[in-house]
Amino acid sequence: MSRPLPQPGDAFDPSVYAEPRTVEGVQIQPTTVTEVKNIHSFRVFVAGLELFKSVTVIAVLQDENGNSMTSRTFTFEGAEYLAWNNDDQYLVNKVAERLGFTLTA
């Protein structure tokens, strides 16, 4: 459905725009976007487990108020998986290491 373009002086008619629309896959020239985020903490969730092979975790990075800022996914296999041995602190340490974070208290 084609919508008429509003003209100067036209009254706004919200019914014309009432149906939500999504446009996906719009191609653009590659553009670098830099966003500065101050991460103060993170939470770790086990997202997947393949017995005797690997564990996949999601690290949710948080701001100073505990709000989720972004997330990262990591898979630990082989020696790292075996060293985990169900020790949650091991996963926390490995995630911090991969992110380049220094753990505090």
C-alpha cells in the first residue's frame, strides 16, 4: 500500500501510520560506528552444553546500574572444557580473560 506524502499544512492523520511496518535488508555502504560503553560488571549464563565436548556461555555486559549493555557468546572446548569441571568461577575467569577484563572483589 502506497501512502500519500504529507503536504505542508496537512493535518496529521495517525490512522495512515497505525499499522506497524518493518523494512529489512536495506543495503548500505559499509560504515564504521563507534560507541563508547562503560562496562562495570557482567553475568554469565550457560547457553549450551555438549557432554564430554563443550560448553557455550553468554556473558551479558552491564553498566554501573546493572543494566544490560550488550552480550558476547563464548564456547569452551577441549582442555578448557575439561578444566571447567562444573566450577562456575572457572567460567567467570575464562570469560573475563577473553574479554580482557580485570576482576575485582
